[in-house]
Amino acid sequence: MSDRWLVSVDQNCIGSGMCAGAAPEHFELMDGYARPIKDEVDPDEAVIDAAESCPVEAILVKLASTGEVVAPKE
């Protein structure tokens, strides 16, 4: 079984909407800023794509069990 992921959006979000476009089932815009629909999700490549496409790297995806960063990769 795959480890679940923790998804967060930090205060650097500029509300570009790239994440909501890449993964609308995981991100939404609220009051002009992105937020994850759920804080913990099953692994999904769309979440990685959203984190990697964020122009200010405001999205962080970590393994729920260890806290290891899944995305964005440096």
C-alpha cells in the first residue's frame, strides 16, 4: 500500500491558479489564493504536477508517515 501524502499551500501563494488547473480535484482558489481540498491525499501524479508548476513553489507535498518531501524536488 502506498503512503499517503500531506499537502499544504504556504503564505507565498500568489493565486495564479496553476494548481487548480493541473489538479482541480485537489486544489481550489478561495479568496484569491489556493488551498488544498484535503490536507491528506492518496498519491496522485496530478498533485506532483501542481506542486512543480506553482510559480512561487508555495505547494509542499510530503509523505504522511515520514515527512519526506515528495514535491517540489530541488
